[in-house]
Amino acid sequence: MEDKNLIQNSEEEINREAEQIKADLEEINLKKNRKLFRKYLLFFVIVFLLIGSFFLGYKKGQTNIPVTNKIAPITTTLIENKATPNNIKVDFSLFWKVWDLVKEKHIDSDKLDAQKMVYGAINGMLKATGDPYTDFFNPQQSKDFSLNIEGSFEGIGAELGMKDNILTVIAPLDGSPAQKAGLRAGDKIIKINDKAISDLSIDQAVDLIRGKKGTTVKLTILHEGNHETKDISITRDTIEIKSVALKSEKNGIAYVRITQFSENTDKEFDEVMNKIIAEGDKGIVLDLRNNPGGLLNKAVTIASRLIPQGKVVVSEEDSSGKKDSLHTTGGDKLSSLPMVVLINEGSASAAEILSGALKDDRGITLIGKKSFGKGSVQQLMDLPGGSSVKITVAKWLTPNGDYIMKKGIKPDVEVKMTTDDYKNNRDPQLDKAMELVKDKINKN
């Protein structure tokens, strides 16, 4: 019996030593892998995004790192997945196993583009979040996105979004090829050039729709309320966007239209504001219909011209539940004038923020149709090599605490636009707005 115990104890000691040797080998392999990881900075981008992309702050990339097109095997260790209840480890070596198999087995392995494969892997990773507004831009897409924000690009001139997992037209821009061809807010896009797009992200679809001036794209769309699809051919053009327009009516009412919140929107609005004051207008109709949103800080600046200083414009809530409120900053030269706001299915994001703030802070009447319902905040972060990533980092709430994601903002006075109205250039929504502002002026 004693001999058996000795043998058993020896076996246990051997097992412990074997486990220690195994742990030491794993540590050695880990160090080797780390060295190999540093050698191939190309692949570091993927791991970095997986474990650290969801941080707050807009960080400008300062360096350009050249990337080779060589496909090399890389192994890695387990990564803790804190999103799961029991902090289950994710075996990231599976990714590299597939990478190596593609390199070894694919019929065109000698033609594979490693950079494109990395971009594809990042796109797939972000799509797995289930959030249509979290996306990756390769260098060309990043450039196009910047041009869009600046107010100039080539394409059809329509803002797109995801609604009920279907690519949807948020709004065609005023005077754009899309608007002239008959594209409307709320249209569902089923195909692009006869290609089904159910598996594409918003930005992948935009890539297919955009193109050089003078070229044509065919969209298969479904108008809201219709049961049959329709093909629309649109000739692309250079889209120059002036985001704020003013028309002073003879009855002393200023009609102000904001088509999007881009880099120069606040400056354009200040020019319009000064004209309204100089003309002595007594009331304002603010038209935010078909405004797909844009830069949040520009919406806050314009809210500061229409709402007294120190009022909440919007509150942001991050994943931990922490809230941060943005307030009006002053310069409210128009806050005393009677006003109504027009919204519709194409009013989204920053347009919803502004209309929600005007409703909650000043009791402004909203007229038209329920807004699009985009209640999330994205931050754009530059990456090495000219690419960038857009990540949803928070949800936003109106000053009264309403979260409008997918449900939108309901107007106080609902007015429909029929197909017949569109065909005959009638605008019953604007007519109603003018009527209500006139009543407010007369009561003052």
C-alpha cells in the first residue's frame, strides 16, 4: 500500500511538473507570437479593433503605415470576451487557421490581395455587431465621406439608411438627380443595377450607387404604400450642397429650409438669421423635411440661435449608462419669434435632435409626418493608411428624455403628402405651417 502511495505521489509530482512545463512552453510561444505580431502590423489593426475600438473620443490618425500584400500565417492566443456572461475565452486562432487555409487551398491564392482581405474581415466583424451605423471605410470611402460632409461629391444626391433591415431612402437632396428622377423619402431600395443588396451594409450600397458624373445607375425601388416595385434610372452628377435657404414671404413670415448639417451650415444659418432680422420678419417656418442629419455640433449651434442660452439640446448616454448633456451656448437672436417646424419621414439624426429640442424647450409645434427615428451617436476615427471607422458610441435623448430610435418623433399636427400632391407640386404641409404661424403672429 505504501508503495502504491509513493507511486501515486510520484505520478502527481510528474503531472504537476508536466503542467508547469506546458505552461512555460505556452509562455514561450506567447512571447514568440507577440514578436511575430509586432512584425506584421497589418494584422494588428484587426485585433486592435476587436478588443479596443469601442472607446469614446474622436482621435485623429497622424501616421501612415505602409502595408505589404504578403499573406503570412499568424497564430495567437485566446482573447477574453467580456461581452459574455462568464467571460468565455474566444479562440482567435480560428481566424488565422482560415487565413492559412485560404492561402494554401484557394484556386487563385497567388492573386489574393491581402489588404482587401483585411478590409473584408473588418467589415465582417463590424457587421456582426448588428448595428447598421457602425462601419469601416477604406481610404477611398473615407475620402468620399469627407467630401460629403464638406458639401460636394459625385453621385445621385440621396441619403440612405437602414429601416427594418431594408435599405431605405432617408431623403433625396433638393435639386438632386435623385429628386428629379422621382426618388422619395421612405422608398425601399431592393436592387442596384439588378443586383440584390440584402447582405450589403449602407456604405457598401452607397459605393454601388455613387459614381462618376454622367454615368447611370438603375435602382429597383418600392414606393411607400405601393405593392409593386419600380425601376428608376438616375444619371449621376456633381452634387453641390448649400444647406440653408431663405424665402421671405410678403406676410412677414420667413421660410427657412435646412437640407443637412454640414461643415458650413452654421455660417449659412447665421447669414439667413441676419437677413431675417434686417427684413423685420415676424415669424418663422423652419423646414427640416428630408434633412438626413449630419454634424451634431452644427445642430447644437443652430439650436443656440433659436433657443435661450443654457437649455439642454440633447443628452447622450453611453454603454455604462453615463449621461452627458449638450446645452445651447447663446446668440439666440430668433428665440422670441413665433415658429413652427416641418418634419417628415426623411427627417433624421441631427434634424430630429433640433426639432426635438425646439419642441421640448420652447413648445414649438411640429407639423407633417413622423420622423425617421435615428437615435444613436456615431464617432468617426481615423486609422493608419487613410482608412477610418465609424462606431456607434452612445444613444441620444431629447431634453425631456425621449429615446426616439426606430419610433421617431410624432408631429403635433399630422399632414400627409399624397402622390397627387407630389405630381401637382402641392404642399399641404407647408400651407398648414404658414397658417399656424400667421395665427401665432396675430395672437401676439
